[in-house]
Amino acid sequence: MSDKELLVTKINYGTVIDHIPSGRALAVLRVLGINGSEGYRVALVMNVESKKMGRKDIVKISGRTVDEKESNLITLIAPNATINIIKDYEVVKKMKMKVPSVIRGILKCPNPSCITNNDPEAFTKFVSISENPLRIKCDYCETTITEAEVIKQVL
Ligand code: CTP
Ligand code: ZN
């Protein structure tokens, strides 16, 4: 590991989300529902040099792991992210996820007349049509949304 990466020290137990496109670390925390009040120790590294991607962000969360469902959601804003589960200072699991084929309940349909915006009982359901660039489609009214719209909704 280079000295630059040691900007933030290694963690004992928790999750390291690496290879996040630069500037999106906060959006990653947002999809995980972490705002600081939970008490986890969180380190954000933003706009550091990366061999693979120019600049990247890294998020380190001590004391909390990330499950498969959350890992899937992270791909919506960080398609190439690597999710490292850390135990006793070692990487015990390294996950690279794909955009899920169905995304339920987290995003809103931008079409005001969509049933999901009018029936209080309805949950949103989007299906993935393209991973890179990201495009997903409302399963009810076929409105498509792009990565920019997803980020806007998450932030
Ligand atoms: N990491 C950490 N604390 C640990 C172990 C690892 O914060 N106890 C961080 C590393 O700094 C790195 C990420 O977790 O940002 C992944 O660690 P590792 O797999 O050792 O690094 P690389 O081999 O560089 O990962 P990749 O191949 O995914 O780029
Ligand atoms: Zn819709």
C-alpha cells in the first residue's frame, strides 16, 4: 500500500467501499442510510489518486458490515465499487456487485401521473435496462431514469 492510501488508517472490523467515482462518497453513505447519528466511526476519503480510475472516493465504516441488498444499491451510484468486509484487520470478503435487475422501493418515479405517485399503497419498482450508462425503467409507466436522476434523488 502506498503512503497516499494511508491517509486514513486500516480498520479493525467493518466495511471498506473502494473505487467509488470521485465525489460520490456522500451518496454512498446516503443509500446506506448512514447520516452520522448512528454512532459508527466513518471515514470518507474523497478525490484521491487511483491507478484504475484517475480519482476515486473511499468510504470506511467501522463496526458495521454491508449486506448483499445494500451492496446492490451501491452499484446504482458506484457501478465499479468494491465492497470489502473487514474482520480482525483482514479483508475476509471482497464483493463486486452488478446493478440489480429489479429495484424496489428506494427510488421515486419522476412521472407525476404514475400510479406509484398517486396510490399511497403503491411501492415503486424499476427494472434495469442498461448498466453502463445506467438506465432503469419504471415497471408501471415505463418512464426511464438515468444515473444523474438517481444521484439527484439520493442526495
Ligand atoms: N482496508 C482497510 N482496513 C483493513 C484492510 C483493508 O481500510 N484492515 C482497505 C484498504 O486500504 C483498501 C481496501 O480496504 O482501500 C481493500 O483492501 P485490499 O484488498 O487489501 O486492497 P487492494 O488489494 O488494493 O484492493 P483492490 O484489489 O480491490 O483494489
Ligand atoms: Zn412510473
